[in-house]
Amino acid sequence: LFSAIEMAPRDPILGITEGFNADKNPAKVNLGVGVYYDDNGKVPLLECVRKAEAILMEKLAPRTYLPIEGLAAYDKAVQELVFGADSAVVQEKRAVTVQAIGGTGALKIGADFLQRFSPNSQVWISDPSWENHRALFESAGFVVNNYPYYDAATRGVNFAGMLDALKTMPSGSIVLLHACCHNPTGADLTDDQWTQVIEVVTQRGLVPFLDMAYQGFGDGIEADGKVVRRFAEAGGALFVSNSFSKSFSLYGERVGALSIAAATAEEASRVLSQLKRVVRTNYSNPPTHGGQVVATVLATPELRALWEEELAGMRVRIREMRQLFVKQLKEKAPAHDFDFVIKQRGMFSYSGLTKVQVEALRDNNSIYAVDTGRICVAALNSKNIDNVIDAIAKVL
Ligand code: LMR
């Protein structure tokens, strides 16, 4: 059986961390994976999480199986966060939420569900998109296409190209959209552009699948989640995957969710019943700890306020790093214009570095980035930025 099996390629993102972990250089920097590090280069344990864990430790509840769809308190809190507690979809019980194994797990559950009920639809992802989007939907059995998104010349969105593509997709096509902090480019749509996208998606009967892995890293929780609410108000089937990996710094706990908005409460209950079958045949039911932590924070007013404060702190520090990155590159590489980095949103910068430059950074300086030139600005800090800038100036 195994003799004919070929070596699979390294994962384009997590494979970088494997290389980074094996690197013995004490000055190494991992700008590859999307993880927020504090100014000391450490992944923070948020105070709101610490406090929620202390509450849970006091209760020390037995670890029985959760329901297939996850912890009820978690699903409710997520649904209210994603759609708004006072939204029509929540009030009319047209929304369903299942706890998932991170944002990736949510995408997988959504993809498997769609493959079961819309197997002839094709999936459209942005060009470029998070590397795993294509792989996830292809492995669920879909043909995956790209719609134009990033314009390297303007370092912004090729909105006319994107809209034209949406206008020619067959009805029922599944369109993967990044709700905020586009991964990998950091280039987001404006409110007005979203209005046009929502209009076309609705008119043409496309199925929007919003991936929201970075809520709170753009402009704030409310502002970043606004587009989800706008899609929900427009009616029609809507898929939303969200993740607390970054916003709660709970990467390894794998806490995410898939939410779906349906037309009626009765339709929603049928959808939920089928989602449960998908979960059951993937991993049976989700783990307890991460979901309990997030549910506790979201349902406890002081902890929720603390979370918002801590999330704002991460957002502000990333912005400061963007400013410093641009300022220092102006000094060290004045022939190159990096002002666009300040406009990009979220954890990433699509830096424009080529694959050869990325390889040189890795081989000469133990600075790791994605081959596409995506760097994680959230991994820069006041101690490593000088090294990073010197190295980038050299490869430029
Ligand atoms: C990333 O894009 O780096 C993150 O979403 C982590 C991952 O799973 O790829």
C-alpha cells in the first residue's frame, strides 16, 4: 500500500512554521503564519481567557460529550456576535450555528454540507485567497475557480473585475468572501463596494459564504462584522464561518463556528438536522474547553468588556508596527514605496516581495514569510523590527 505513495508538498503556511521550528538561529522571525505575538514575541494568554478559565476551574465540570452541534451557550453567543442579538434572523429563529473545530473546521462542515445539497455548483474564491480555501473545497468535491480580486499595480482591489465576474457566475454558484481583513492581501472592500456585491449576489441567486477569521483586527468587532449583518438583511441563504483563534488568542483550542441564515425557522431546523449529520461523520461532536471559555467571556459583561479592550490593544499594536515598518523602510530603502502597508488591514501585508526575495530572507536571515510575499505584521515587534527591515532592505 505505502510503497507507491508520493511525498506530499509541505503546507504553504504551516509548513513554514515547521521550517522555522527547526531553525537554530536565535534571531529567527516567523512572519509566515497568521498568529499575533506581543511586543516580547510571545503569543499572549488574554486576561479575559485567564479569568474565564479560573471560573471554569472552580466549577470543575465533568467532560461529558457535548451535543453534536456544540455547547448551546456558545452557539447562542456566537450567533448573537455574528448576526446581532436584535437582528431579524436571530429574532425569527432563522439562524443556526454549530460549534466547529476552528474556522477551518467551520469551512469544512459548510463545504461538506454544500456538496451534499448543491453538488453541481462551483465554488469561487478570490485571486488570491487563503491557501487552504481552494484545498478545502476541492477536497469536499467541488470545482474551485478564482474571481479577480487583487490588483498588484494599485495594491488595492480590482473591484470592476470582481463585480464583472460575479455578474457572469451561474445562479447557485458558491462565492467565498472575506468579511474583513482579507487574507492574504489586507485589501478590503469599502462599504459602497459591499453594497454593490450584495446587490449582485442577491440578484443572481449566488450563495455567499463569508469567512470571518479576523473579526476585530480591522476597525473593531462591530465594524468588521457589519457586512455579515448586511448580507443577512438582504435575505437568501448565507453561510458564515468564524474563528476565535486570533481574536481570543486561542489558536490551539480550535474554537470556531459555522452559522447559516435560512428563510424560515422551519427551514433552519431542517438545515441544522443535516449539519449535525455532517459533524457526526467528521468528528462526532466538538471539544469542550475552548467553547466554554469563549461562551463564558461573551456572556459575562465584565469579561466581554475586557476582551474588547484586549482585542483593541492587539489591533492598535499591529497598526503601530505597520507605521514603524513603513517609516524604517523609507530610511533604509528610500527608492521603494511601502506606504500601501499602512492602508492594509488585519494581520497581513501582501508586501510585494518575490519568492526569490522571500527565500533569500529565509536563507540569509532566518526570517520566514509565505512564498507569495505575505508577511504577518502581527509578528513584528520593537525588538525584531530593525533586523527585519535591514534584511528586507538588502533583498530589495
Ligand atoms: C494563516 O493564514 O496563516 C492562518 O489562518 C493560519 C492557517 O491555518 O493557515
